[in-house]
Amino acid sequence: MSIYQIIRIGDPVLREKAAKVPKITPNILKLLDNMADTMYNAGGVGLAAPQIGISKRVIFLDTGDGPLELINPEIKFVTKEIEVGVEGCLSLPGVQAEVERAVGVKVHALNREGKHVELEARKLLARALQHEIDHLNGILISDKALRVWNEIDPEDG
Ligand code: CO
């Protein structure tokens, strides 16, 4: 397992539409492990494969309830109810952005065993899922922020 350098805004890989994973191979499992190491090392709650330079539809999240590995995640349903919240992104160090998101989502994906999984999430996890799935479509928080500001000390975030 390895810790990767997190790619920052300005690199074109963050703007690509990431490719669907046709098959769960040992390389995809290794990718998931490396994403976990990289994300925990950086202190984030979510990471998308393009953020370590791999333009594949793979995300890793942990909003406090343990690791969540999703391959080819798709948002199937969003609540009409929306909420504005403050988000950061490991690819935009020091930046905080107010972003409007659906309060709840339903997501379909594959897990590392290649099994189809369906999950319903609300609040923080729903927000994190929308944020990470945006990454797979080349979208960053700075694109949809209602308000953006820089922290005084980027090391805090
Ligand atoms: Co991000």
C-alpha cells in the first residue's frame, strides 16, 4: 500500500470524465488500498481516484462510520430537499466553499467483491458522496460554490 501525492486544481486529470471500471482486477483492489492510505494520511473524509491521477470511477469515503469503497457509483435518486454546507477538498488545500447539495441520495455501485450495492445516505455522507461523484465527472467545489474563501493557515484544513 502506498500514499500518493494528491493532485491539485489546475491538473487536467481533475477535469476528465473518469472511465467506468469494466472488471474488478487486482489493480483495482490495489487502487482502493492506496486511496484509503492516501485519504487517511491526508485527514480527508473522501477521495476520488482522479485525485491520485487515476481517471477511473472509484471513490473511497469515511465520514466516521468506517471505510466505504465504491466502484462505478451512480446517483439514482436525490431528495428535493437541499442544504447549503461548507466543504473542503484535498485538491484545493486551504479552500472552503459553501455548496448546495441534496440532503439525501440513493447510490448504486459495486463493492470490492464486484457485488452490486445500494445505499441511502443523508446529511454528511450524502454530501460526501455527491462531492466525490462530482470528481468523477470533472467537477470541483469551486465550480458550484455559492461562496469561496481561503483559510488563513492552509495547514489547518
Ligand atoms: Co474533493
